[in-house]
Amino acid sequence: MKRKRYPKNFKEQLIQEAQEVGNTLSVARRHGVSPKTLYRWIQDCKHKAWEETAADAKKVTAYIPSPQEFRKMEKENNTLKKLLGEKDLEIAILRDLVKKTRPGFLTE
């Protein structure tokens, strides 16, 4: 079976139509193209758009909190660590209690 080739402008037209309509399957069937092929074209188009984007637009800036925000986050973090420690201790106590009341429970 010979592989069918489509012109670039036809591919772009189908990709644009599929994005506007929102139903890739119906667009592919209407134009007699395999839905898998159209999905692949759309994925390739997304990757090419990322490659063509300027390098400075791709840069991600880091968020640096102010000293007040940092102190607030530290306090919240310490509070959460204490809560976690208390829960771990509570679980350990309950496990010991279960071991004492029903020794074979955890091995069953």
C-alpha cells in the first residue's frame, strides 16, 4: 500500500479547523483523512510552535517571596511539621495498643 502525502497548507487547514470545531474525529472523516493522522499532525504542530518560540519567552522566572511572606511560610511549615509528628506518634501508640490487645492481628 502506497503512502499518501498531503500538502502542508492542507494539513494546516485541517489542524485549524479541528481546533475551531473541537471535534478532530469529525473533521478527519469529513476530509477523508485517518483520525490518527490528524491527531499526529496536531501534536507535531504543538511541538513546532514551542520550537519556534523565542528563547527569552521560554524563560521561567523564579518567585522570590518577601521577608514577611517567607516568615509566614516558615511558621506554617513548622506548624505542619508539628502536626505531622503528633499524628505519627498517635499512629505508633495505636499500633502498640493493637499489638497488646490482639497480638496476632497484624500478622493475620
